[in-house]
Amino acid sequence: MVDKELLEILACPDCKGEVEYDEANEKIICCKCGLKYPVRDGIPVMLVEEAERS
Ligand SMILES: [Zn+2]
């Protein structure tokens, strides 16, 4: 589970867009460019090189 307050301060490092948490897939998804960032042990990994393009 990812902390809601943490989610609010996170931004996509690629486009600086807002992100949302995909609970079912445990991914952080950028609302703007659609990059999907992994979540490891509840910690979002906000690295472009770790992200998947959708
Ligand atoms: Zn983005």
C-alpha cells in the first residue's frame, strides 16, 4: 500500500505530470505521459529507466 500523502507529492520525473496509484497492479501511473513506475515494498520507484511505457 502506498501512502496517499506521498502520492500527492510525487510527480513523473519524465514530464513532471501528476501520478496516480494503480492498486491492482501495484504501479504508479503518470496521468500525462502514461509511464508506469514500479512499487517495491510500498516504495514507489520514480526512475524513468525503471518505468514501463504503456
Ligand atoms: Zn509522465
